[in-house]
Amino acid sequence: MGQIEERKMKNGQENPFNFMESCDTAALCRVLEQEDPLMISLLLGSLSLHKAAAVLQELPESLWLPVIEDLAQGN
């Protein structure tokens, strides 16, 4: 597994969701699919593009559109 790049939040503080980068994608999806699409988009927005895409792809298709719409609106 490659080294995970630390990401900083806009205010310069460490992203509190960095641990999710190393989480198993399937396990993360099992937890997230119980959440509101707005919460999912918030969490996906804090991940690397690669990890966010992998998580989104494994979520149920019924969540894709609402999550993507929330991401696009910047929510």
C-alpha cells in the first residue's frame, strides 16, 4: 500500500477524516449507505479523488445522484 498523503483543510488544520483513506472501501460503504446523502457528500469531499470515486462506485446506485448533486452544489 502506498503512503497516504496528508491533506490539510482550508484553515490549515489536519483533516480529521484522513483515517478514512486507509479504511477498507467496502466496509466504509456499509457504514455510509446508512447515512443521509448530504452527509455522504460531505465525507466524500474530504477524501482523495481516487478514494471518493471508489467509495461512490460501491454505494447503492440509488444514492449516486443525490450524493453527486450535493457534491456539485458544494454542500
